[in-house]
Amino acid sequence: MLMSPGKFIPEATDEPVPLASHEDVVKDKTLFFNTLTSFHFALGSKIMVPVIGGKELNLHVLYAEVTRRGGYDKVVTEKKWREIGTVFDFSPTTTSASYALRKHYFTLLYRYELVYFFRTHNPMLNQTGLSSFQAEGTIDGKFDCGYLVSVKLGNDTLNGVLYHPVTGQQCTAIVPYVTPQPGRKTRRRKAGDTGRPKPNRSGYNFFFAETHAAMKSFYVNRERELIKMIGKSWTNLPPEEKMVYQNYGLKDKERYHKELEEYKERLKTGGNGPKLLN
């Protein structure tokens, strides 16, 4: 990667190309599973058929129903996951079916949809399955672990992140540097105070972590775009699906307060940790 003041030249990564038409994979269940398996293999991932309500989820039917309604993004925007759920005739005891369908589709079929349904593959693939090109970009901002950047490629502008190694610091996700504001208190563990409970996370924190882990390999050098996508997905999430994550947050809040009380009791009785000052 070549660097110059305010500019850089990134390397590119590509997705697999479609091996059949969308119409053919919708008509032929065997062809669908063969192409889906090949697609995940090319990405270096494995596919396991999920189970909902004690039954294996028919991914072929799920893909056909979602694309028939315009694709994942449109189904999310128009809140049609419950409508799609009726196609599968789930047991009345199956809760949060809409949430489960959306989650599994996003993890297993969303990228496949982009390539097979929307045909959004990179035309610059060479015979080795890799692409090689150069593009100029600009540095838009700086944070603790690197830089926010923009790349101009044809008529498209791509956004991403450049990381640099920092001794003793892990840079697995973008964490923009923010100057501490006077008077603002933050819940941080004191150095060496390993007994203090870990602060609780909100429902959105759980949603973000799950979605980021599932999609980060598909957004190489496009971290800011991924973060915006996650935020938009959270905003458009139906109330019943959002409640699943909010319940996670409430349970984690209960866990934090319980552990905090136990921690304070240990300090009062001379347990491990720094002494409380009156």
C-alpha cells in the first residue's frame, strides 16, 4: 500500500461471482444449496442449517420469499418478516420467529442475495479469482487505532478504515477518539481492580456486537459503512424484534447491579479490592 500526505492507495477484495441465475436457483432447490455452499466456501465460512421450533429452517424457501418481496433491505423497511413467517407454519409456541428469520437470513443469505439477486459482483475479477487495481483516496479523520478514509473508484466513493499497530492495544473495531469532557463521569474500572463488575450493556450494544461479528468479514476496509448500516438496521427493526435485544440489556443491567452490590459488600467486609473512602 502506497502512502502520500493525505492520500493512500488501498488493496481491493472481491466477492464470489454467481454460478447460476437467480431464477434458476429459485426453481431448483438442489442448485440453490450447491451454489450457497460454494459461495460460503469461497468466503471461507461454513453454513449450518438453523433450527427454529424444533425444525430445520428451509433456507431455499426463505430466500425465495424474501427476494420475491424485493430483498432483505426492503423486507426490513416494510416490516414483512412476520408475513414471511406465516409461510413456514411455525408452532404457536415458537416465539420471536420474525427475529429468528431476520437474523438467520442476514447471517447466511444476505451476501448471497447481493450477488445472485442484485448481481452486485465486482467486474474486475481476474482468472485467479482475485482483483488487482489502484485507486487514490483521502484521509477523512483519525482515531486511536488508525484513520477514516475515502476511496474514489470510478463513479463510486467507498469509505473505510486504515489500522496501524499500537503496542498493547487491540484494534478489532473502530473506536473514534473523543476528548473527555470536563465534569463528565465515566464508568471505568480502576487499574488493577479486577474484582469490580463489568458495566452493563444496552440492547443496542448487544445488537451491534452480534451484527458486527456476523458482517465484519464482508465489510473489509469499510468499517464506517458497516457501522452506519448497523445503526440503520436497528432503527428499522420491528418492535417485537428490538424487544429481544432490549431484554438482553435489562438482564445484563440486573446482572451488573447484583454484582456491584456483592462487590461493595466484599469491600466493606475486607475482601479483595481497594477500600472504600467515607
